[in-house]
Amino acid sequence: MTTCTNESIGRLIYKTSLNLRNYAERLMDPYGLTAEQFHIMKSTSQTPGLSQNELCRQVGKKPANITRILDRLENKRWIERKPNPADRRSSLVYLSPKGECIIAQVSTAFESYSSWFTAGIDPEEEKVFREVMRKIDGNISNLMAEFDRGKE
């Protein structure tokens, strides 16, 4: 029987991502917000007036999932959907003033803890880490696109 002495990069990324997601869910729970909802609201705050299709592409979700999440956010009055003047079949998504307030509060909470995530990591190490993660993300995106082409 062989054993691995080194943990694979994929497993390490997965475990770190899971820990970060669990932490984020705990941090956002008092606000009644999930990580998925936050991700969508954050994208909407950075690019107001996205169509639902554009939002799907930005956050990597299927249209049915986006619609379900947006319905919940709209019910909480955190987002607003307005008619798209360029395409009457679609709507554009905006944060409401209440949604802007929630995003500001949660973002501030994340920022206050972000130094804990990078404790003991010097700026040069962080720069290299970011570059490596971007390359890994790009490689995975390319693999997914290739996989999708193979299914057609």
C-alpha cells in the first residue's frame, strides 16, 4: 500500500476554500445572508445594472439558481430588478439602499478579519500566492471549457 506524503494542491485548495466558506457563513449568519447571496450582491455592488445573464457569467451560476437567489434577495428588499431598456425580455439588477447597507456592514466585518487570514505571510509571498492562484483558476477554467466542448 502506498501513501502520499504530500497533500495534493487540489485537496489543499478545497480544504482552505471549505474553511473560508464555513467562516464566511458564520460571519454572515447574523445578517441573514448566505455566501452565495453575498457573492451576487457584491458583484451587483461593483457593477450596478447587470442583466441576470451577465450576473450568471460573473458568478458562475446557472440562470435558474440566479433567479431563485435574486427572488430571495428581492423579498428581503436587498436588490431591485428594473426593466432593461435595451431588451424588454430581461431585467437589470441593482442593490437597494438596504442592500448597500448590508454589503457595507458585511464587507467591513470581512476586512476587519482579513489580516488574520494572512498572518505570517509577507507581502511578497502574498503577491506570489495571488499570481499562482490566478494561474490555477485560469487552468481550471480552460479545463472546464474543454470539458464542455467535449459534451457538445
